[in-house]
Amino acid sequence: MAFFEQKVVYNNIQKRGNMLINLCKNKKVLHVGCADWPIFNINNNLHYVLSKHIEQLDGYDINIEEISKMKKLKEFENLPIYSILPETKYDVILIPEVIEHVNNVEQFISQFSNLLNDDGIIYVSGPNAFCKIHMERNKKIKNNEFLEIVHPDHNCWYSLYTLPNTIKKCVPNSEIKEIGLIEFETMVYVIYKIQK
């Protein structure tokens, strides 16, 4: 049984806002998935919130239509937002709640390693597969029917063990610096560096 027991030392942070702002202060930052599709709301948009506190903030999202909408808003007129990864080096790369949407996780996650400055870090977060709230809202309806409340674009969810394990497998030269739960334990996150 010990083979299946994975002990993880982790942090538990209630809200991500202050943590991410502190992580990015005085740094050059790339925010991956900045459009928040399909639930874009300027007041809850992480990119907009971060832009109030971070001087050098670039956005990246593959949803060209949503990026076009964002660029038309005055709140984003001075913020670089890309649909193709820029060839720039960053101190911090934020990848919040994107990894669960990705088809090829290894290809996706490994592409950011070359965009880090020597001492840079990458923050990745995704839904906590074992969150009590998530577990309780799903239920068996009938004998052969199950109701799962999940974003229709999600491919997988992660745990305190599986997210850092995935990062280590996809980016073999990664060094995990921090693992934690965030947003009232609904999300799991990892902060890692690239060993040169």
C-alpha cells in the first residue's frame, strides 16, 4: 500500500490575488490565458486586476476573438496582449487555470521554459480534483446517468501530487519550489524554476 501513498507538503492560500501580485511585483510577467474565456468580466478578469499592480505585464491567449475584444477596451489599451507567444524573456510566467484545457500538456508546458530569465519562475494552477465542493455537486441521477458539473472544455483536473508530478515529467529540468491549494482549496498550484 505504501507504493500508492504520496505525501505532499503544501501551502493553503485562501485567495490568489495578493499572492500573485506579490509573486509578480517588480518583475516582467507573462500571463497565459489572459482572456478568461468564456466568463470574461472586466471586474473579475485576473489580467485587469494584475495590471493595476504590475508594471511590466504581457498577456497571451490563443483565443483571437476574445483578445480582439479585450484590445478594444480602454482598460487594456496600453497592455501588450499576444495570440502568438512573444520571443521575450520573463521573470514570471503565470499559467492560471489553463492546463486543464490543454490537449497536449507536455507540448504546452514545455514551450514556456525558453521564455524564462535565468532566475525566473513559472506558476501553474488548475482545479483541485479532490475539492469537497467539486465532489459534492456531482451526482448519480439514474442507474446509468451521472451529472458532472464541469467546464465543457476541461480535459482533466489535478491534485497536490499529480500537478507537480506532471510538471516534473513534462519539464525534466524543473525544480519544484512550492505546491499549494488556493481559492478556498478549489485549485491546486505549483511554482517551479528551470535548472540550467
